[in-house]
Amino acid sequence: MKKALWSMAFFVVAALALGACAPGETPAATPAPDKEAPSAVPVVAGWQQRWDNILAEARKEGVVTIYAGWSAEARTALTQAFKARYGIDAEFTPFTGGPQMLAKASAEHRAGLFYADLFGGGSTTLFSLRDPGISTAIEPLLILPEVLDTNAWLNQRLPFLDKDKKALSMIYSIQHRFVYNIDMVGKGEITSYKDVLNPRYRGKMIMEDPSVSGAGNGLMGSLAQIIWNMEEAKDYLRQLLRLDVLLLRDQRLLVENVARGKYPIAIAPNSAVVANFLDLKAPIEIAFPREGVMITTGASSGLAVAARMAHPNAGVVFLNWLLSKEGQTTLSKSVSNPSRRVDVPTEWVNPVFVPRPDMKLFWDSEEFILFQLQMQKVAKDIIDEFNAKK
């Protein structure tokens, strides 16, 4: 009966997904330590007139376009809430992962085509948009006092990921590195990263491809820079490949395969997708490795603004609204992860995504995100070498 109920819920969400295309170690309960003084941003005089003027022009544009790797639930919730607030449509172009969005945005940029206003994705994807000039500095576009109020955010600073302030982290996500089917794997079987190297799991695991941006890449980066070192991380990936781990780039399919019992274990699943399946009462659970995990900007929580917006006024309105308490509450509810705004409640967040004092957690940084980008090539070389020898 439990499986039947979950299966029915899954098909409802799948239908939504098809129709929404137009979404240094610290104590767990303590925010990441600041490396700089809080970036207090004063409320600009005359903000109300500026806002009113931009809002009037935004309503004439009538639409904002967002490229995002966000879930169908997030896209639908944000579209409805934004329309209800301002009467402006939000049109999402969805992507199964950062690489697909980055490829499209880069190709359009080279061709001189400007369709997107904002980009929603993970940190490595957003960083990859910076250097080609696809994205722009965000701070000058922030207008609403409740957005600029640093007291409303963790660490009393606006949640920029980089010194250039071209990438924002709205939702923080505990990167649980393993999800397993409870009918196929016993509770307590996986308590360490190395537990999955047991030969009994040969051919029974899937993993997000670590050679592209995403949770798989984040896993390899954290193993190489924080948990172990580069050589141990490289050897870990080689051992997984020898155990015939299947590499996937579709984040939802990765978790769905475990929920449906096609594979017992998924390595480096997307946290927002895991949260969605847990809400559906899918027969899965999370395994927490004792070595610790990262708290990062997941695919459902990062934001960048296009350097050439197709709808510059509607884009600014959506940006400010999304960073308001209302916007962040809508997003947090839809992705089941906590907002970096401290005034957004967490009662709808699954407890497995709320930091606990007994968890060993590491917060990401610009240095770590840039390191992850380097790890993509390292992982690709290992995978290519392995395939060449098959």
C-alpha cells in the first residue's frame, strides 16, 4: 500500500514537471564564519520612486524570463506567487542540470542573442557564467529595503558567493552524499564514504557525473580539498568506476532510479530532488558519512543576473521580489530547504536538511567553488582513462 501511494504521488509530480516548462569546519547550528566584515548596504534615498518607475516599466514588459535548473514545484510556485503580487508573468526555461543551461547560455551569448533575464543554478554553474561576461554585478540592482537589510541574512551580510558579487546563494543545502532504497540496503550499512567501495555493491550504484557541475563534482571537490586529499579522491573515483558505477547527469532520474528500486544506492544526489522524493514518501533514506559533508549552494538556490537582460525592468522586479521574505518563503517551501534569510520559517523543511549539532559540516566558499571547477577536468581525465582501458 505504501509503495502504491508513493507511486501515485510520483506520477502527479511528473505531470507537474512536464507542464511547468513555461523552475574550515564549523558547528552545524552556527552560520559560516565571515572572512570579511559584514557588507552593510545603506538604503538608497529615493528608492521608492526608483522602484515605482521600474515596476511601471516592468508591467509594460509583462514578462520575466528565467533559465533555471530548479524543480517543477519551485517554478510553479514562483510563477504563481509573482503573478499574484505584480501581475507579471514569469517564464522559466528548465534544465536537467547546470551543464545544459551553461551550454545554452554560452551559445546564445556568442551569437549575440539575449533571451534570459536571470539564471538559477548551482554555484559552479553561476561562476562559469562570470568570466565570459554572461552575468553582471547584482548589488546595484537591489532596491527594496527589506532585501538590502543585512540583519535579515545569515552572518548579517548579503549572501554573495563571490567578491565580484555576480552570484547569490539564497538557500543553503546540506549535501547528503548517499541516498539508498530502504528495501534493498539496511540502515547503518553506509556510515562512511568508503563503505560504498565494498565489492557487494558492484553494479548496484549510480552517481551524478563528477566531470560536470553538480553534486558529483561537489563531492569530488570536498573529498580532494577538505575530507581527504587529491590523490585519495582520485583513487576513490577509480575504485567506484571499477565497481561499475553508472554515471548520470539527470538529477531527478538519479533519485528516481533508487526510489523505484532499479539501483539500491545513489552517490551525490541533488538535495532538492531528494527532498522532493522524501516528501512523496518514496522508499528512500539518506546516509550521513561520519567524515562530514558540505553545506553548499545547490542547484535550487543560486542566482545570477544576465548582463544583457531581455526584460531589464521585469528582471529587476523579480530579482528583488525573490530576495524578499515573501519570495524566499515561496522558494524555501518549494525546495524544502532553509533560506539564508533569517526571517523565513523552517517548519516545512524536512529535518534531514536542517543542521544538527552532531553533524560534521563544512561551509563552501569562493575558493572551494573555484576548486570544484578544476575538479571537473580531473574527474573527466580519470573517466576517459578508465573508458579507454575497457
